[in-house]
Amino acid sequence: MDLVFPHTFVPWFRSVAPHIHAHRGKTFVVGLSGELIAAGKLESFVQDLALMQAMGIKIVLAHGFRPQLEEQLRAKGQESKFSHGMRITDSVALDCAQEAAGQLRYEIEAAFSLGLPNTPMAGASVSVISGNFVTARPVGIVDGVDFMHTGLVRKIDAMPVRRAIDTGAMVMLSPFGFSHTGEAFNLSMEDVATSAAIALQADKLIFVTEVRGILQSVVQSPDKAVELEATQNNDDEIDQELALADAKRLVATLPNPMQPTDTAFYLQHAVKASEGGVERVHIIPFKVDGALLMEVFTHDGVGTMIVDEKLESLREATPDDVGGILQLIEPFEKDGTLVKRDRTEIERDVAQYTVIEHDGVIFGCAALHAYPESGTAEMAALTVSPNVQGQGDGERILKRIEQRARAMGASSLFVLTTRTMHWFIKRGFAPVDPAWLPEARKRHYKWDRRSQVLVKPLK
């Protein structure tokens, strides 16, 4: 084995651990586009879903079949018919849809049954359950156009779905529903997935699609969305997190979606789900290998997440944050960057900590210790996760600590450091002799560490 491997794997695995803890027991609805299957990526996608389930995530999978249905229609010499951005499903198209859905259900269940040695599915035991969980209603006649067997979701029978995923099974929903009279209707995967996420009050709705996410250029210039999307410029940055209010404004200004590659196509469903109580909605690209795992288990992900409000918050710590703070600072204590602090000490002083939290995970912290008799205060244990360093979080924590110190009446702020002197000097700190320290702090100064003392006046 390459000796470097443990040194890269172990820190990475530890960095993923907070996300594993945060997502265990949560419910995710995953909308799988038929284009992913047509692109031959089903096996790797299923492996990633199985890994997520093994980590305690409850999964409902809704699949689409647009390209498979198109193939069936072409084989019968039929052309697809659309209006108002929806398929017109006549009796021939309905038969083709049923054939395509049946074939895909077989392929997906077979993929979850693979258990080859030396693959991620080795030892996995994934039970896939499907059934008549979706009640549909007809689209009907719109502007004189009869959509025939095209339908919309009337209801998701959430109770049996919830019972199934609570027992460890994965529920699969096909884009088909039946009316109370037993009539079959062709539905869209996006409608089924969105309705299921709302009915279950899922923690996440994830669309795995042919689009990369919401482009920043489209957000900035929605009137140019069509030409921006047509260029397919991979240099365009993705807007990683979009507030619901911004997403609603964007949908209102974008052209009516006609194709799955139109920005508003998935975004309109994301807005509906978010307004319906789904906490986070993700739009991610299936072309990126492992996109599902990267979106769920890394800080920035690979696509766009729509939330009712910004998930990152800078705030004062509470007792519930003790575990997250310990996990964050532990690697820095081990390599000697920080002085070792035990849990009891952090629990005692937790109110003195400021933290940066994103989606339930602590990514940065610092403590403020006041020395009112000397008119100064100490910032201690300033830590930012290696995963997000370089994004300005350390500066944001420093500014908050400075504000808290001023509110206490301190005229200066000092730090002790052995490795980050230049970072503090660039931000207005100046080195002083350790003899400058307040008497109460000087008694606990560890002379063997030879920490530099730096002070910043607070105006």
C-alpha cells in the first residue's frame, strides 16, 4: 500500500464525519432523470445511493423516463407531441410509457441487487419497494388542447411510504399514477418527486439532472437565460446556494420552461418544494461522477441548493455546539497548533465561543476571554476547518470577536500563537513581550511553547 494513502484518506474521512452524523435518520427524496440511465450511469448512481442508505439516510427514489419513452415512440413510428411544456399522452404514448417504465423498474431493481466482490455493493442489502402510492388527476383540456392521458399528482400516500423507509427499505416511485376510477396517467418525474418530498416533509429533495445547476450568469442576467444556456459554457460558475426569495424572483423573470435544460424547468419545482416545507432542494449534474455523494457529504457540493434562508450563520455558541467545537479543534490540538482543551473546559466556557455553522455543521470557532481589570480581552482557539479555509471565515470570526470585546469595554484584543503570526499582523496585531500579558493570564502562560503574543488596539 502507498504510504501516503493513509495521510490523505484519514483526514478526508474525518472531514466527512460531521455530514454523516447530521444526515443519519433524515429523509431524502431523489429525483433521477431518465437521461442518467440513458447515459449508462445507473450502476455507479445506485452504488452511491446504497452507500447513503448504509449511512442511515432514508431514501425515496423517483425516476423519469423521457429518453426511454422517446425511443419506444420512435420504434413504433410515432412522434412526440408537446404543448405548454408538457407531453400530450395519447393511447399509443401511454402504452409506450408503460413499457418504458416497466423496463426501467426492472433495470433499477436489478442494479440494487448486484453484490459483486470488491465493489461498493459487496455486502449491501437494499430492499426496493414500489406500489400504488401515487394518486393522479388528468391535466384535462388547456387552451383547447386535450392532454388525454397526461396527468398531475393529486396525492402521495405518505403513510405506507414512511412505514417502508422506516424499516430500512428504499421506496421507488415511477412517473405513473392512477385516478380513483382506475385510469392510468403519465406523470413527470419532477412532479412526483416534488409532491413526495412535500408529503413526507423530506429533509432534502435532490434532482439528479442533465444540467449543472443554476448558473450565476443566469441569476445576474435572467433576460439572457436562453442564450447563456445555449452556449453551455463550462467556465460559468454555479450559484451554490440560492435563497428561496431569489429563486422565486428568478422563476418569475425567466422564459416559460419548455426543455429539461431550461433553468426554470427544475427551479420551478424547487421553489414549490421549498414553499411546501422541504428544507433543502438540490439540483446537481449526473455527468459528474459521484455528484450525489459530493453534494451531500461536502461543504460546497457540486450543484445548486435552494433554501428558505441562507444556511450559514455566525453566532454565539450554545451547549449543543460543544461536540462540534471539540471535533473541529481536535486535529489542530494533535499537531500542536492549539493548546489541548478538555470537554469540561469547553462546556464551562461555551458561552464565550463564537461559531460559524453551515447546515448544522460547525466550520469555525473562537473563544473570547475577558480581563476587565486590565482593560483587555483574549481571542483563543481561532479555528477554521481546512475544508473552507481561504473563504474569509477566519476574518468574519475575528470581526465578531472584536465587536464582542468592544461591547465588554475592552480597549485591546490579544492572541497567543505559534504558527499564524503573519495572519494576525496583516490584520492589525503587533507583537509584544509576554510580560505585557495581564497577571491572571501570565500565570497560565506556557513558557515551553514560546507562543508569540500579539495585540490589537480596539478603537
